[in-house]
Amino acid sequence: MPTLRPTFFWKTRNACMAALLALSLGPLWAQENAAPEPPATPLERAVQAYESGDLKAAARAFTALSAQARPLPLADYNLAMMHLREELPKPSPRRAERLLKRAAAGGLVRAELALAQLYEQGLLGKPNLAQALTWNLRAAERGSSEAQVALATAYYLGRGTPPNPEQAAHWFREAAKSGDVGAQYLLASMYETGLGVPADLRLARYWYDIAARNGDEGAPYKLKAIDAQLGLAE
């Protein structure tokens, strides 16, 4: 069985939360003589307050947007992240969970991924790997490569579900097609060994080559070994 390298385990809590907090707005107008920028929306002003370090103003703004009759999913999400990062006077993981579920119901994929990580890390008391699997599946089905890798890893290791190499290969393949280098390497190794897929050295070579081109340090060595087996070595 191929060894699952450390890059597939969860990052630390702070790193996960930092990665999840999507509060970056790129420049909207870059050309000279462009039309004047429209006034910032309330959500943009909340983001600007957060990015400037004014957490109190950001919290007030996100709370107001979250309390609207039709709350904004991104406001719910960002307010939940502030709870989880303990950037509020009275942070509450339970409140974060409710906000994330509402944001997920509003169609926000990153909220589904955040819920998966919340349950995986046991931020509500103890890990709930079955719930983590459920939310990763939802996010993976909607195209999140990070969720696809997490879901594949769960099936690979049997975390929250019995081991299922076929499902692991399926989701590593989806993440590999989205450009995840680690998934490309793992999928290649599964084709090399026949774990979850029929053994196929040519497909293994195909994915090792892609992983190597994308910067995986181990993939070039695997390519040389497979080329020797296939009689392609110079």
C-alpha cells in the first residue's frame, strides 16, 4: 500500500483557520483613465476593516450583515471564522457552526469545507469524523479540490468510514484533474501498485510525469523507475 505522505494530514488549527478566512479583495480597477470606482458595498467595507486590523468594526459590520432579513452567506462565513479564530470578545464554536451551516445552505462551498474541518478538528469538543466526511463530500461534489483531497484521504485511511481504495482513487483523480500535485502523485502510486484501480504502469507514468512537471520532488525518481520497467529508459 502506498505511503500517504504528511502533506495529506490536516494542518494546525491556526493554519487551517487562516487559510479558510477568505478576506482578500484584489484591485477592481487597474487601468489609467478608468471610470471612477463605485462606492464600496457594506461587505467590502467590512472586509476592508478586517484587513486594516480594525476587528471591532469588522465584527460589527459582519454581524449587521448576518442579521439582515436575507443574510449574506459571506458575512455569515466571515463572522464564523472570527469566532473560530477567537477574534471576538465572546467567541463561540457553536455559534460558528450555526453560521457556517446557514452559509452552506446559501450555496457557499467554503462554508462546507470549514464545517468539515471544524468536525475533523473537534472544535466542538471531540472530533466527529463521520460529520467531517459528510461535509467534505458535499464540498467535493461541488468542485472543491481541497475537499476532494480530504475526502480521498479519509477513504484511503479509513477515517470516519471503512477504507475504500476505489473511492480514494476516484477523489484523488478529481483533485489531480484540478491540479493538486499531491493528489497527482498519490493517484500515480495507486496505478503503479493497483490499489483501488487496475494496475497500469502507463497511467502511473502519466500522472507521475504531470506531478513532476508541477514540482513534486519525488515524482522524477518514480518516472525513471517506471521508464526502466517499460523499457523507455535511455
